[in-house]
Amino acid sequence: MDTPVMASLPAGVITLRDARRSQTREVTLEAFEIAVHPVHDQGSGLPWAPFTWFDAVAYCNELSRASGLQEAYTWQGRTVDWDTAADGYRLPTEAEWEYACRAGTTSPTYGLVEDIAWTSLDDVDSPQPVGSKAPNAWGLHDMLGNVWEWCWDYADPARYGDYRSLRGGGWADEPWSVRASVRRGSAPNAVLEDVGLRLARGPVGSPGQAQGWSHEADRQRAAIRGPLPVGWTPLWEIAR
């Protein structure tokens, strides 16, 4: 397996917004590593897609084993646990992803969309070779556009069950939806042609919490009470 080129990012702070609950929160991040490009074919440069979330977790462990690193994940059925002390490859948290994407900027994008991201403006019908457009200030390519990228976090365990978060936008998305703060979610076994993976690495946090994510926060969000809006599917198995 090809070893990805990783960038070391410094510790810092990122502000995340929860649109459903109209809340913002400030997350203090430890230093970590993130890949300069999405996972891609070394010959053509094309991002690997589609990747399900379960595929992404398995790939992280496989690459960790091949690199002599400690695997980050264990799972049984649809339940996946993250060993935050592991030094192997893993998915970024949403906080890590947005921090890496923004690279110190506060605007919706880190440059002109046409310069940094493959979107509907380019009128392409598939992923494009990584690194073909300008990087952000930290040298990271394709953080926006080209393919959506899985994150570790649940999208919203009160509303969408075990759906996981996706960030970054894809080649067919309109420019207004390809922004650092935009997120969507999908089932962890969903096969989506515009979804890929960007690797992170580094032990962070403590058991059950790290880099803006915590199991307890997930549990509290899933434990919604009272009448539910039509279509809501709380992840009851973690709420109890």
C-alpha cells in the first residue's frame, strides 16, 4: 500500500456551528497530522471513490498494519470504537477537518472557488486528479471540491441515526455548497460516487473523547425526549 504524504498541523482553535440547534462551540485542538491529498491512485492521481464509511475505517486499519502502526479502530457489526491513543491512520474529526480546510482563514472558502476546487463550474462528470488546483495556506489540496470526505463524527444521532458526517463538496456540486462549513451526512454503508477519504493520524485526547468529539456528547444528543418530528430516527443504542 502507498504511504500518504502527511502534513503536521499545529495545535489551535476552531469554532464549529450546529445549524439544527443554532449553536456554536469553540474547540481546542491538539497537534495532529492530515494527508495532503485525498486517498488516490498513484498512477492516474484520481481519488478513490466511492468509499463507504465502513470501507474508510477498514482502509485506515489496513494501512496502519502495513506501516507497523497501532490500529485505531475495532468494531462489531455496525458499532465501531476509536482508540484515541493509537498512532495509526484514522478519519479526521469534523473539528480537525474544518481546521485543516480553513488553514487560518475565516471566509467560506480559502480562495476563489474556481482556483481551488473542482465543482459544477468545471463541467466535469467524474473526480479529477488530485493536486490539480491550488492548495490552501497549509499546502493541503482538494479540501474543497473533487470528492466529499468522510469524518469520524455522527451527522446527528438524534435525527439521522448512525449516519456519519461528510465534508468538502464534490465535483458536481454548485459552488455555493462547496464551503468550509458545509456538511452532509450519509449511512456508513452508503455507496456514493462522489465520496472519498482523507487520512489523519496521531494519538489525541483521552478514551471516549478527542478533537471536538466525545461519546458522551453523542449519547446526550441521541437521548432526545418527547414527540419526534416525522422522519427522525434517534440512535437509541447509544442513548441509553
